[in-house]
Amino acid sequence: MKRFFKLHRGEKGFTLIELLIVVAILGILAAVIIPNAAGFMKTADINAANTEVANVKTGAVGFLAENGDWPNLPISGTGEQIGIYGQDFWLTK
């Protein structure tokens, strides 16, 4: 047993080269993952906006089915006309 401890007395921890290799690998992984995560967040924002537009469209079509006419917009204020799949909507600012 004493012989084992004498042979491995100076071998504690990691070498500087091993630590540098690990840091380099982590840096490469971060360089690959971070831009992809930003792209996923942008895609999620676009999908959320599309869902909100679809909800507004569903509400407007439901209003049309119930009342036989599109909702009236207030006369005051400015509006911007947008088209979604051939149907016109007005956005007020």
C-alpha cells in the first residue's frame, strides 16, 4: 500500500493543457449554441404574432357571423389598412 501512494504522490488534479482543452471545447459549443438559441427565440416571436393575428381574425369573423356586418371602427384617429389572405382589416393607432 505504501508503494502505491509513493508512485502516485505527485499526480493530483488536472494539467494546464487538459484545462485549456476543456475551456476551448466549451467555447466552441457556446459559439454554436448561442446563435441558434437567438434564432429559435425570433421564430417563437413570429409564431406568437401569427397566432395573435389568427385570434383577431377569428374574433372578427365570429362578429360577422353573429351580426351580419364587420365591426365598425371609431371615426377619430388614423387607421392603416392591412390585408390578410384577401380580407381587409383596419388597424387604428
